[in-house]
Amino acid sequence: AFAGYRGTGRDVTSDVKLAEELRLAKDRSERAEAMLQDAVDSISEGIVIYDADDRLVLCNEAYHKHFADSSASMVPGARFTDILRGRLASGQFRDSIGREEAWFEERLAQHRAANATFERKVPDGGWLLVTERRMRNGGIAGLRVDITPLKHAQTALQASKSRLDPSQEIAGIGRWSRELAPRPTCGSEHCSYSRGLSP
């Protein structure tokens, strides 16, 4: 004969609600992270972020393009020192040749100071303006701006000036300009009028 049973019961409604809230929160977080990465990748300048332990958090597609030879090593969690050593070993920094270890220490100190802005020639012959700044959480945010067109324009201007100066000297002519604002008068080296003006 049936003698009965013994058991326990529990209302799991709150557990189901909690699990659903956690799932929704995770979905929102993943969507926000994907949106942030998409926004960062859409920026034409190279962006890189390291955490307080100097491990790579993220970098965008433009940053990867600037350093295509070492792109495979740029994965979240990689240490800055390891990425830099890899680039150095592959010969990406022409100004380091013959003084690799000293160059490495100088660049590492510069990175850790995180207050620098400087120009760097990249392996493809282009030029980047490099900026690194310390974030409030102790990490480092970096920006790489392609200044190759500017460098080409500067080179072309210098070449034009170097051709113009001898031509003016041969012709016995010169050029000068003067601003109405109280600024020094400027002119070519071969302009007798500009040499006679007081600065």
C-alpha cells in the first residue's frame, strides 16, 4: 500500500529571473564592446591602448596596417616589451641598427613616461606622428597619425628652395616679404634690400 512520500520544494522563479537578467546584461555588454571596436576601427588614425600592466587591450585596423609585419603579435594580453622586441628583431626600426639594446631601452623609457610626441619612420617608407598619454586608470593610450603627405610636402618645399636660392644668386635678384604686424622682416639671402632692413 502507498505509504506517502517525503520531499522538498523551492520557488525557483527568482533564480530564473536572475539568470535572464544576467543573460541580458551579458548581451548588452557584448553589443557595447562590439560597437566600441567598430567605432575605433572606423577611425583612420591608428589607436592603441595598454592597461596598467602594459598589456595590449586593443588596437584598431589602422594601427595594424601601420605595423603589418608584426600584426600577428598584436593580440590582447601581449606585453608592450614583447611586441617591441619582436618589431626590433624584424628590423622595423632603421634608426636602431647597430645600437638595438640602447634603442630598446630609450623607447621603453619613452613609452613608460607616456608624455611624448615624436615622428617615426615606418618600414613601408611612410611617417607617423606618435603620441602616447597616461590614462587615469594607469594604462597608456596611443595615437598614430600618418603624416607621410606632410613629410613629402616638406621635402618638396626644401628641394624647391635649394633650387631657387642658387638661381637667385646667379641672376643677382632676391625676394623679401614684410608683414604689417610687428614681426621680423624676412627675405632670401641674396636680396640686398632685405639685408639693409633692420630686423
